[in-house]
Amino acid sequence: MDAGARNELSMIRSELQSIINELDSIAYEIKYQFKGIGNEMCANGISEVADKYRTVRRKLGNMDMNTVTDVFASMHGGGDS
């Protein structure tokens, strides 16, 4: 995978982390600032979404970049083709 594709993947992972952080913050605020109006269910739902983003980010982080082919990279915006 070329440097441009690696950089794009890094930016995606960074953006995912930003989304995760924001969702965690929202869930925390709902859980502790809005007592008695279904806050637990709402906060838990948001936390579940954040967990899904964490899973995606972890899978991206575990990818072996050496096995990603040039064809795959070029089809997805990377590579030299």
C-alpha cells in the first residue's frame, strides 16, 4: 500500500476516534445530567453505537497493510493506477 493510502487510512482511524470520543461524551452527559427521563436507555444506546465504532477502528488497526494489494488500494482511492 502506498503512502497516500496509508495516510488516508490513518485519517479515517483518527476521525473514527473523534466520533467515538464525542459519542462517549454525549452518553456520559445524558447518563448523569438528565436523571429520570429514560436517560439510562438513551445513554446505553449511544454507548452501543460507540462500541461499534470502536470495533471498526480496532479492525482497521489490525489490518496487515502488507497484504493489501495494489489493485484493492487503487479501487479505493489509493495506489498509482
